[in-house]
Amino acid sequence: MATEHSKASARIMIAPAVFVLLVWMLVPLCMTLYFSFADYRPLRATFDAWIGFDNYVSFLTSDSFISSVIVTLQMVAGILVITIGGGIALALLLDQPMFGQGIVRILVIAPFFVMPTVSALVWKNMFFNADNGLFSYLWKFFGAQPYDFLSQAPLFSIIVIVAWQWLPFSTLILLTAVQSLSSEQLEAAEMDGAPGYSRFWYIILPHLSRAITVVILIQTIFLLSIFAEIFVTTNGAFGTRTLTYLVYQRVLESQNIGLGSAGGIVAVILANIVAIFLMRIVGKNLDT
Amino acid sequence: MARAISPRKKMMWTVLAWFFGLLIFFPILWTFLTSFKAEAVAIADPPVWFFFDWTTENYTAVLGRSNYPLALMNSIVIAVGSTLLGIIIAVPAAWAMAFVPGRRTKDVLMWMLSTKMLPAVGVLYPLVLIAKYFNVMDSRILLVVILMLINLPIIVWMLYTYFREIPGEILEAARMDGASLRNEIIYVLTPMAVPGIASTILLNIILAWNEAFWTIILTTVSAAPLTKFISSFSAPEGLFYAKLSAASIMAIAPILVMGWFSQKQLVRGLTFGAVK
């Protein structure tokens, strides 16, 4: 139905958005790619434009890379387990008839809107602190030794902080999915005498599977880039250095631009592997 | 849901849900309470709950610190500025894709989305370099532009899903009546699109307000928003819990309120329509 005229205008209307995103994506990425093949250390005034794959080899074979990948995987997996498990439980709970449903919903969603630096600092000081943190009082109350979370269990502590921030996200999306489940189906199963857990296992969970996949993919993409929470709690120490953080340190702290850029490209490739799966699901949905 | 529910069961769910709701909300509640305590009370052992001398001295103290008002102003300028700039670029694009879809519309949308998945560290140094080259390090304009670019795919995507729900027949009717493209947008589409645009703005202000990678790395003082300002508390001196709490509450309160209003849009905006 669209005329040639409106098609031409449409192209002009889309152009600015496409143009700025194209520049935004291509220019810096090409620069990173270029630096990743160079020996570039500004602090030592070293610049050698082409050293082949040396940066990639030394980045990929370094112990810090291997350990950063392990830390990243542990962190992402830990957060996903908590947010998906907790999210399903909370979504089913919030779907039940109750008084003050709206208020409970608001309480549950709130952490998502807290800025990362605030939540990291609040948890670090007011909960995890060995001298004055609330957990220390709790531990003492039960007669246990106060525990210095961020130095004794730093990875776990960061997982708790980030999971707290992301639990609302998974809960909200899973709740949306739960609410689209037809109650007739559940009632029929109930009348047929299906016990609670098999109703959950055979009806609810399969219905949620798509939403769960989406949550996993979206969270993974965001979680691969966790930064502020590490920055203000451990600054990458005590085995909490993720791939993102390692690249950040190589580039901005030790100013080894070549090596850091190679790391950046590696991070881009890893993120893209996850992104492809997400895009497929989103793309399929676009057709319907 | 027409099922009859026994009051006892409903009561049980209520208690359970409120318990977990309050548990999850607790860190925010505790920060709120602590922000009204004197510093010595804030670290009292055992912890004090509600019965203390409520004071607003922490808020006065934080607001009196030289750079808090500046950080607040920076946050507002950066979040609102980047969102509005994004809207200006995204509205025409989303409109065109929703109402004059071409063969490649879907590809363009998917490609835009893929830029959102680019990890920030992949472009870290070039951006620092570009910012230094144009002499815009630690400036608001730099962050307005960068946060706009980061959120542009979400803005386009959300607007697109809203615009697609507007029935095309109305536009056709307007076209039959001889409305020009410009008039069509201004008089027909815009009034219908306002709710969608408003919730897109809301969600993106929230996302920009809380962005904590580029804001931390690309600012020092003069353009530092609240994310950066708060992170300066990570190496504190002396008693500071109550002041940290006050600063935190002020940083999150406006967004918390906006967030509660935009919870429905949140699902739509962050899943790119994959969950409805």
C-alpha cells in the first residue's frame, strides 16, 4: 500500500538512527581491532603498528585470562541459578491470591531500580562489613564468629549483590509468562488429580521455558559486562577479576593497549556467541 | 480466575508473599532507616530499628558537600538529555519501520539490537582516545551522546512495538483525505503514540540514570553523575554509614518512583518483545 514517495521518506527517516549506530559500532570497534595487532604502550612510549597475533597469543595463554574466564563463568552461573530459581518461585508466589498484591510486587521490583554503585556500597558496608555490618550482628547473635564476607568469600558476596539486583527482572518477566498460562488447563489437571509438583513439572515449567530462555540470554549478556559492583567492592582483587574487569585493567590501569584490545575483541566474540541465540528467539517472535 | 479460594489459604499466601517481599526490599528499607540516624546510632550494637532520634542532619550534610548538587544535576542532565536526543532520532525511524515496512525492516531492527550486545570493554580505549581527541573527557555532552547510543536500540525497539499496535487503517484514512506525511505524523500519529513515547522515555531515563560503566570511566568531577559520586564513598574515612545512606536514598528515590510506574514497560523494553 505504501507509495514510492512514502518509501523514500521512510528511508530518510530511518537513516539518522542507522547512521549513528553504524558509526558507533564500526569506528571504535575497528580501532580496537587495529590496536589489538599493535604493540601500544603509551606509558613506555612504545608503538609498533603490526606485531601480528602476539597480543592474542599472550592474552589467551596468560593465567589471568584462564582464571578470569573461570571467575566470569562462576559469577554468571551463580547469579543465574539464584535469579532463575528465585524468580520462578517468586513469580508463582506473586500469582497467588493475596492481600496487597500490588504492594508486594512493588517491594520485589524495587532493587532493579537501585543504581549499581549504591547497591554495591550498601551491601559492602552495611551488610558484609566484618565490624559493623548487619550480618556480623546476626552471626554474633547466633554465637558465631563475625565473618569478613568480601575478603573471605568475595565471589559469593558479589554474586549475592548482583543477584539481588537482577532477581526483580527475572521475577517480573517470569510473572508475565505465568499470568499468560490458561487457568483452565491447570484446573483440568487438578481435577484429573495431578499433584502439585507434576502440575509444576509438566504444565507450568514447559509453559515458562521460553521466558526462562529469554531471561537467561538477556541476563548473560548484561552479566558478562558487570563492572561497577566489582569496581566498588573488591576492585578485582581476591579472585573476582572477570574478563571485563581484566580488559579494563589491561587498558586503563597498566595501559597495555595492544593486549587489552586483543582482550576486548575476545570479549566481543564471546558475547556474540550468546547474542546469536537471543537474536534467533527475538527474530522468530518478530514474524508472528 | 473464578476459582473459590478459602480465606485461610489466601491469608497463608499473603503472609508468605509479604515475608519474601519485605526480605527483598529490606536493604533499601534499612538504608532508608539508617539515613535518619546519627552516625553513632547507625553502627550501634545491637542494631537500632525504629526507635531512635530521627534526624535529617545527614541529608543536610550530604547536600552541603560541595559536589553533591553538581552530581545530582549531572545525573539529571545526562539521563534526560540522552533520552530526549535518542527519542528525536528514534521516533522517525520507528515510525517508518512500523508503517512503511520494507523488505529489510526486520534485518535493520535485528542489527540495531545486535549493537546493544556489544560489550563496552570492546570499545573502551578507542572511546577514551576519541574523547581526548575532541577534548570532551569529563563533559556532559560526551555522556549524553554515549548513553544515547547505548540506549538507542532499546528506544527504537520499544517505539516500534508501540507504533505497530496503532491501527494502520487510521493512517490510510488520513492519507486518503490528503494529509501530507508531516501532517499525518503531527496530527494523527503523535496523539496516539504519546503513551508509548512517554513510557519509552521513562524507562530510558531509568536506564541512563543507573548506567555505571561509562559514567564511572569517562568522568572525574565536573561531569560526574551520582553513580560516580557514590562510588567515591568506597574509600571512606571515619563514621559514614548514615551519610552514605542519605546520599544513596537521594540517588535512588526519584528513579524508584519512576520505576514503579514503568514496571509494565520494563518487560517490554528489556525483552525486545520476546515475552509478552
